[in-house]
Amino acid sequence: MLILSLPVLGVSLLVGLVISVLQATTQVQEQSLTFVPKIIAVFVTLAVLAPWLIKIMLNFTTRLYARLPSIMQ
């Protein structure tokens, strides 16, 4: 779960940090100014990394089902 969520959380953190620095520099304190770019960055990251994320999840599920008979004994 950590491997799957880390890229998205990292991008959200970086975008939030950049927006916070810009807000501190310009002294504009608008809440939607931080929310909208983060949401857009998260959706773009998910769209770009979707094939890799699906591959990771599929490999995990395949290994889990392959080990299931040995776990049940």
C-alpha cells in the first residue's frame, strides 16, 4: 500500500509546498488556491502512473492467489 500511495502523496506534498511558498511570498491567503492545484496534480499523477500501479497490484494479487493453497493447509 505504501508503494502505491507514495508517488501520489509525494506529488501532493511538493505541490502544496510550492503553493505555500508562493502564498507566503505574495501574502495571498486563499484556501482554494492550494486545493485546486493539488487535486489537478493528483489526478494527473494517477493518470500517468495508472499502468504501473495496475501492474503492481496485479503482481501482488497473482502472488497472493498462488500462495493461497499453501496457506490453507
